Amino acid sequence: MKAKPSPIIMRSRDTEQMKFALGNVQSVPVTSIPVKPSSTSSNSAQGISQAEVGRTVIWPVAKVKEHALNSRVFYATEEIDEISQSLTNNGQSVPAIGYPDGDFVVLLDGQKRLRGCKAAGIENLRIELCEKPSTVAQLYLNSRRINKERSSQTLLDDAVRFEYLIEAKVFPNQEALAAELKISQSMVSKIKKLNVIPERLLRRLRDTGIANNIDALSSITTLFKYPDAEQAADIATEVVDEVIRRNLTGVQTTALVNSRLTGPRKRDRYEVRHFAFGTAKAVLKSNDEKGRIDFSLKDLAPDQVNLLKLKIEALCASLGSATPETSTQS
């Protein structure tokens, strides 16, 4: 005989009873089951009880905050539009992650879902509650780990955050940050240098194939060696435009940057004249800048060869050349 269901159903625990009470749970939008802030919090009369940590709640979007050191900085408009449409049509399949802060929840993961809810006018967000990180540094490291695990983190996001973390002394220096992230100091330095690229270009590079290619991104920073900052920005913009338009690889991007730095290769220009010398065909090539003349004849008769050779030697002598040296080549 089946046990009689308890009259009290906890939505975060009693899943089967919730399904029975609601019918087809898939047809019930996530936003229809808000959870009121608990009044039993030991920290705040308006806050969430610490007993809620480890559970999943449906929380009002108006009471959800992004933490200032979310490791991801750049979000494309298309991403927000896409998640907004998905939340509207399908509901929220994966909970965000955040910690209680008075009557608010601060997100460690789920900023894109939060922005999607705001864009779609969805009032609530499903959030798995966790303990608040013990330090500001740990707050950033937790966020970065979560984003890296799902490959949404890029070097461009790192560049912005690394700069702040060191300037704000969250980490005392590059060495400490590198040790915490288990990457080399030289890599931290390279990533920080990406900040010379204007933010508007960093945002555009975020969704390209080179967003995690440090060599290609570093090559773009070299464009800013021009003393004219406006010229540097214009050239960099042209390069980014081409990277996006042609979907360039890292190697192709570096080659493109190098070509812009060196400029088009100047070709040697020769003046070429064709004429006849008796029955022979002659070609005269000259380059004033190089001070060079190339003269060739084909199909000469033997006596014509000797005659022309004497005339050339006489001309050279009249121009003050030394006595010609004779050598024989086979």
C-alpha cells in the first residue's frame, strides 16, 4: 500500500509530489513559482536562511546581482537575444549559481541567463545556492573556473580582469596571479598587454577564432606602436574587420598584421625597350634608381658580335672606365 503523500510539499526536495500537484511540469514556466525571501536568516531579517545553502530556489530577478569580478566581461548582443528566446520558449533548464547576500543573491555563474531574463521580461531565475567565497580573490577564481570549464572564457576577458586584479591589489603582483592560475608569468604579461587594444575591438574579437590565440592577439597589439594613436586604431580596425570577414586563423592574422606593419612590398621598376639590330632582336632594360642597365642581343652574326663588342668597349672607355679585363667562361 502506497504511503499517503505529505500535505506539505517542498519544491526543492519533493520532486515527485510537485509533478503530481502541477501535472505536466514542462508546461509550467519557471517564472510561475517564485520563492519569497526567508525571514529566518541569521544575518538579516530580510535575507535568505543559511540553511538554504546547497538548495535550488526560484528567486526574483530584481533581487539578483552580478558580482563585480565575474571573470567574463564581454557578451555579444546575439548571445543575449538567443538565451532570451530560449528562456521564453523552453524555460530555464540549468540553474545559475549564487550565494546569499541579505535579501539578494549574488551570481557566481549565470550572468548571461540573468541578462536574458531581463531582456525577455522574465521575473524569476532558478539559482543553486552556495557558500559565499571567503575572499575577493576566491570570488574571481571561482567564477573563472566555472567559465573555463564550459569554454566561455577567453583571453580577452582575462586581459580586462587581470589588469584590474593587479591594480586593485587583489593579487599583489603578476607572479602571485600566475601562481594562483597555474600559468607562466610571461603569459600573464602577454594577456595584460592585450588591453592596449580598444575595448570596442576586444568586444568584436570575442567571438572570432583567435579569441584564445595569444600569438595572433599579441600581433594585433604591435599595430599600436605607431606614434599616431588615431592611425594605429584605424589600421587595427581594418585588421579586425578582415579577421571577422574572412574568418582568419591565427597564422593568417599574424601574416596580415605583418603586411600592414611593413606596407606593400615595393617592386623594382625597369624601363624596357625592344628594337632590332640588323636581323638580331635587342632588349634594353634600365633602372635609374638602381643605376642599372641590362642589354641583351640574340641571333647576331659572328662579325656583328665582334663589331658590337668593340663599340661597347670604346663607349665605356670614353666614359672613363678602366681597361676591360678578359675572361673566358664555358
